[in-house]
Amino acid sequence: MMQKEIIWRCPSNIALVKYWGKKENQIPCNASLSLTLNHSFTEVSLTLDEKKEKGIELQYFFHEQPNEHFQKRILRYLEQNEGSFDILKDYSITIHSTNSFPHSAGIASSASSFGAIALALLSASEQQDENFYEEASNLARLGSGSACRSMYGPYALWGKLPQVSQSSDEFAIPILDIHPNFHDMQDAILIVDDSVKKVSSSAGHALMKGHPYADARFLQANQHCIEMLNVLAKGEYEQFITIIEQEALALHAMMMTSNQYFLLMKPGTIHAIEKIMEFRKETGTPIAFTLDAGPNVHVLYPGKDKLQVQDFLESELKGSIKEIIYDNAGTGPVKISG
Ligand code: PMV
């Protein structure tokens, strides 16, 4: 049999409106909206070989090394979704995965990894049709919820909203009406702490069940998605900043008020947030922060203010943090070969 190599590159994304809380089968409790990154991606190479045994045959390498933890997670994902990938019946598969960014850098590696794996497996199968990205988004979601949003760039929406006709809980959709003010968004990721996550996102989502503020939070996030669609279309920086900062703090407030409460912000996180707010007040530059489920700070600003903001970050914040990773809005996944 001819060995065919399929390579896909899938970017990570940073949520502007956060997904936190899910139902059975990775269905989100609220809609979320994200910015797709450009330089932060996972590249997956998939090769197919003749099958020797019954059942799924997977060999998984992360940066050329076998990785038992990821191997198990991906095997479980394949077992749960065997019916969706017809190649698993006939072939043994080998996956080589590499990230363009450091591990535990506060960049969602599960989003880019499951995105790239779903794309590679789907494009190797016979079942492709004109809804390829929609199907890939759905399958990526089953691996990691936020991965479904990485299929489109620069902005994607995931979750059913009655006001948005194409929206769905099962896959993300691209947001097409974007004002030029938001075409060239920059994301500087301030690495405050690069240790491994204290609480997995699955455990975090689970804590929204029975959370005293859950209903109000889900309502707020859906409302923020609707507002953000309007803000992106109209080019309104001020409201953009208010929504994303409120979202970041609401996400962490949920963590801090769940029945098993926990705190992911570090002193460096607060220091960076305060500096960002001060700089915005002094200069009027439309710069804003957001947070993922961790202590690192994503700083968002338009391309036109790039030099001024980078100057500020290097002079005022670089000394008190570990590293700054400069990224920007990307256009979504790319097929490299196959
Ligand atoms: O995709 P998951 O299950 O790792 O959850 C992601 C949760 C957040 O990153 C905190 C928010 C989001 O919408 O990406």
C-alpha cells in the first residue's frame, strides 16, 4: 500500500466571550466568540498503514516523542467517535504533532491539537463534502469544545443564539461582518507563569453544574455575544474593551465562587492588568486584556498601535514576567500536504 502523508496546520484561538460550563456531549451552556490566532498553531501529520489487528490502531508522537498521556486522550477520542472517521476501520494511523508555541504558555493547545487532528482525519476519509469545515468543527468540538472555533478566522462564533440564524451548539461559524478597525488585531501573550494548569478545563466546566451564579452567567455570555457581533461590525473599540475585560473577570469570578473554589490569577496577573488599564487611561490607546483559564494575560490591540503598545509592554512589563509571545489575528487552518 502507498503510504500517504496528510499534513494540516490548525491555529489556536482566544475567547473574547468565554465558554465555561457544558452539558452532555460537549454541548456548551452558552454561546462563545473568539479571535483565531496566527503564529500559535499545531501541525499534525497523519499517515495510514495496513491494519494488523482489530480495533483502533494509533501511534502518537508529540514533538517526535511518544507521549502516553496524549496517546490515551486521543485514543479515547477516536473510540468515542469511531463512526465519524471511516478510515479507522481499514487503517492503522500514526500521528506526529508539533506545536509552534511553548507548552503551558497560556495558549490553548487542546484547541489547535484537536482542530488539526479532526481536519487530518476527516480529509483522509472518503466522507468529505462541501460542509467539510462544519463537519471538522463538529468533530474538533468533541475533542475539546473551544477547538471548534479554530476552523475559521479571524473571528468565530459557537453556540446557538436565536438571533443568529446559522449558529449552532454543534459547530462554530465564521463571523463575516468585521469593521476594518478589527481586521488586524494583535494579541501579545504575557507569560506570568508557565507551570502546568492547576485545574483542567473539564473539571472547571463541571463546577458550573450547581454553581450559584450559573444562570446569570450563561445569560450574560449570550448577551455579550450578540453585543460583540454588533461591536465587530461597527468598529467600536470602547465597547469591545468593556465586553472582553468583563468576560475575562467573569470567567475568573466563576472559578472563585464555585462550590470548590479556586484561584488562577497570580500577583503578576493583577500587576499586568493594572498597568494595561493605566496605559489606556493615559494614552487613549484601545488596548484591552483577556484571560484564559490560567494566570497569563492576553493583551489585545489594533495593528495601527503595534509599535506604541510593544514599546509599552517591553519597557513596563517585560521585567516582571517570564516572556511575551507576539501573535495576531489569523485566517484559520491550512492544509500543508495530502
Ligand atoms: O475547550 P475547553 O474545554 O478546554 O474549554 C475552554 C475554556 C476557556 O478557554 C476558559 C474559554 C474558551 O471559551 O475558550
